[in-house]
Amino acid sequence: MLALEVTVTGLLMGAFYGLMAIGLTLIFGILKVVNFSHGEFFMIGAYTYTLLMLKAGVSVWIAVPSAFLVGTLVGFATERLLMRPLYRTYSEWGVMRDEYAIIVTFGLSLFLMNLANQIIGPYPYRGPDLVAVSRVEIGSLMMSAQRLVASLLALVVLASAYLFMRSSRWGKEIQAVAQNRLGASIAGINTARASALVFALSSGLVALSGALLAPLFHAYPAVGVFPALKSYVIVVLGGMGSAIGSIVGGFLLGILESLGATYISYAYRDTFGFLILMLVLIFRPHGLFGEKVREV
Amino acid sequence: MKGGSRVRTLRELRVSLIFLAVVALLPFVVRVPYWLGVLIVSMYFAIVAAAWNLLAGYTGQFSLAPATFAMIGGYSSGLLYHHFQISPWVGIPVGVVACGVIGFLLGVVVLRLRGPYLALTTLSFAEIIRLVIGNSYTLTRGDLGLSVPAIFEDRLAYYYLFLLVLVVVQLGLYVLVRSRAGLYLQAIRDDDVAAAGRGVNVVLWKTASFSLSSAICGLAGGIYVHFILLASPEIGLVLETGLVLSMAVIGGMGTLIGPLLGAFLVEISSEAFRDVGLSHMLVFSLMVILVGRFFREGLWGLLERLRDRRSPIPHPSVTPEEGGPT
């Protein structure tokens, strides 16, 4: 019985984890950089949702999409202001490129965190519940209605994002740019637009996951740190740049953490993910489902 | 590129020694204990930032764990005192050795990783260590931290000990950067495959750089905990690493003097910002973004540019010599 409950908890968390992480992998796919400010977009989503509900009193139906929208806008601005130099001149940057991306996104992460601290303050706001019911029983299984609804929502969004990337025209353009930026631009694809689109979409998705998790995680300036670290674990687990890998990785991490917390140690539950991350990076650097994009 | 020419490195050393001489004289003017404390903390950060710069600026290994090694250094001494009443004068060197060994092991682990992968692995290493220390209540008293004894009665003694370490580190780095080994490190930074092709033992020098940089961080952390009288997981927060990184980047990465200038500038002005009620990290993170985006050479690079105005301003992203291998 316990095993079943643990697995279900893990699966529910897994859907969030997938939604949290997919943006990171999309950005890596198209820009070949790791966005170290990923968690702060989670924070933006959590704050947008929480403050809109608490201060402006709008309904859930407006607050959740608003979080996505605000994340998208900030992501778009970030791409325009900070990410353009990465591909404005099509030249290989070598080490300098990674260095630039790490410095700038790490700086942005600190900046957004401290901006929230300065404007909104360090106090955590508890995100209002998504639904009024608190518990659902399915057979002998008890679970939180919050988590269930939020996970289902996350699954729907994940599925639509995946379909968008696979089948829509823009999605295909993005895939083309991810495969070969120069080749795509020769074929007449607007690579700058594709990059901006990916960055905005990715930021929106992680902000959305921040909104959905606000009742659990609350909203405070450093709320994004753990989601970001988990996203890195997931993305490395699933393989950098692989969208489906990040979804599978999300479920994998959710279940592993849930099992580890129950059967090994609750206090150390957050270290499991990092251990897995280090092990995967050492033994299988392109992840479990990764495309071999990493240079040696 | 930066730090490549001998003349430049010598000039950086000269200016840093002049700067440190001024720092040595400051206690004759600054008599408020509070400001002495600020200067001591600046020196602590200057040592850690210089160590990080050796790894990231000179060897191109963008580690995100410098604060973690300072924490390990601090805890080594703290734990030895807490459990066995061993003197800090033994504990601090033990911490240095421990950090050197752990740094070496981490260096071996991340040997094949580059850029973002290296940053991610070191970041997760940092978080594992911090979480383990924070959760091992019976051994480390967890998030409460360990109280550790003072090693001096007087603040001035700490001041000059930190200054001594800083001067030694600065001179040591100068000798290292000017030596053959320094050239190897910079060759690895610029292109490790080419460096290996020219006969540089990349494995040896990368791990050596990791080990040395970590040991220096451990030394700084070891002394630091005996100054603040507390070894806590907060020393190893990612935010602290962010601070170290900001200092080196703002001052100028890959230069001898950059981390030094950056550390003092950031630490002292954050006190001023605190009075105004503005979050100092807000300002510095913005500066990091601007420096990264517009003038990669940092504050020292700007000063150098002012010095010889004749040379045109190179744009960070298009100078051919900065473009890596294809």
C-alpha cells in the first residue's frame, strides 16, 4: 500500500518536474547554453499568481494564465537584451561563449532574486489553493486534490507544448534552428525569431509551473533556487536538448525522490537528485535519452 | 589575450602590491572596529576570489564551488576543535590539506566536462556538501553551526594575518602565472585540445589547478570562521559563490588584480548601500550583467583602456583573438 502511495506521489511530482524543466532543455537545444536564471522565472510565476489572487482578488482562471504571460514577456525581454550576442554574429565562441552565458544568466538570477526582495520583500506569501476541495479518494488511495488538479493541468500543458514543438510550423522551425542554426537561416528561417520564441515560451512554461506550485512552495525571492537545481538534474538525466527526455526525467526524479524520502532518509531527500546528477554527468554525460550534441 | 603578456602581469602585480600597502596602512587611519571588520571580510573575499580566478580566469574551469571549499576549510577546523579540542593552528592546515584533496578529487571527476556541464556538476557538488553538513545534526549541529574559538584577542591581529595570506597568495599567483605552469594553464583555458596537442599534460594541470584553488579557499575559510567565531552552512551558500563570482567579474577575470579590486569595491560599497537601504546584491548583480554584456575585461580592463587611449576599444564578441576554436 505504501509503495503504491509513494509511486503516485512521485508521479504527481513528476508532472510538475517535467513542466519545470522543459524550458531549460528547449533553451539549451536552441542556444546551446544553460540558463542559470531558470529558477527566477519560476519565482516570477509564483509571485504573479499569488499576488494577483491575494492583492488583486482575481480568479484562478485569470491568475494562472497571467503567470504564463508575465513569464513569457520577461523571457522575451531577456532574450532581446542579453541572449542576442550569443548568435548575432555567427561565429564559434569556444569557451568564451559558455563563460558569457554563465556570467550573464547567473547575474540575472541574482538580480531578479534581489529585485523581488527589494520590491516585494523577503516574506513568503502562501499561494491560494487552486480548487476548494482538499482531498480526493480513489479506491483506498487518499491524495491532495491540489496536487492532483495541478498535475493534470501540468500534464495537459506539457502535452500541448510537445505537440506544438513537433507539429506546428513554428515548432518545426525551432527544431531546425536547434539542429543547425546556419543551415536553418540559409533555408530562410528567421533564426532570431525562433530563438526569441523559444526563450519566451520556456520562461512562460516554468513560470506556469511556479504558479501551479505556489500553494505548495509559497512565493518568496529565493523560491526558484530548488526548482532550478531540480530542473538541472532532470535535464541532465533526460539528456540536454531533448524535450521528451526532460518529461521522462521529470517522472524519474519524482519517483526516485519519493522512494528515497520514504525508504532511505527524509532529511537527505534533496541530496539524492544531486547525487544522480553527478553520477549521470560522470558516467553518461549526454543523459539517458540525450542526443549526442555535447562536444567532447 | 588578458594576462598573456609579461609586462601586463608585472604591472598588475605592482598595482596590487601598492594597493595592499595602502591596505596595510589603513588601520592607522581607520580605528572603528566595525570598519576594520569590513576590511577583514573584504580580504577574506579577495583571497577566495583570487583562488577562484586561478581556476576560472586562468584555467577556464568555471567552477561554482569556491564558497563550498571555504566552508569545508572552516568546518575542518571547527569539527576538530568541537570533537577533539584540537587547536585551530592545527585545524586550519588540516582544512587546507582536506580542501586540496577534495578539490583534486572533484577535479578528476569533472575532468571531461566543459562549460555549462562543469558549472552544473560543481554546483551540485556545492549543494550536496551544504545539505549534508546542514542535515548531519549529530556531527555538525546542522544549520545552527559550530561555535569555534577565537585565535587572537585583537582585531588587528586578524587584519594582518589576512593581509599576510593575501600578499602571499598574490605573490604566489604572480610567480605561478609567469611560470611555465601558468602558460600551461592559460593554454588549457584557450584551447585544451590544442594544448594537449602541443604536449601539455592537460589532466595534470587541470586537476592541479582545482586542487590549489580549493586549498586556498579552504585556508581563507579556515581563518574566517575563527574570526566570525561560527562555522555555519551559510558560508557555502550559492549566494556566497555568486558574491565571489561578482567580485572577480567586476574587477576583471583573468587578471591578477581584478579579484582584489572587485572584492574591496563590492564589500565596502555594500556597506554604503546598506545605509541607503538598497540591496547591495541588486546593484552588483546588475553590474555583473553589464560587465558580462558590454566590457568583459572588468574594472581593471577599463582602467587599462584609460591608460592607453590610443588603442581602439575592442568589442567583446567580435575580436578575432577571443573567438575560440572552430
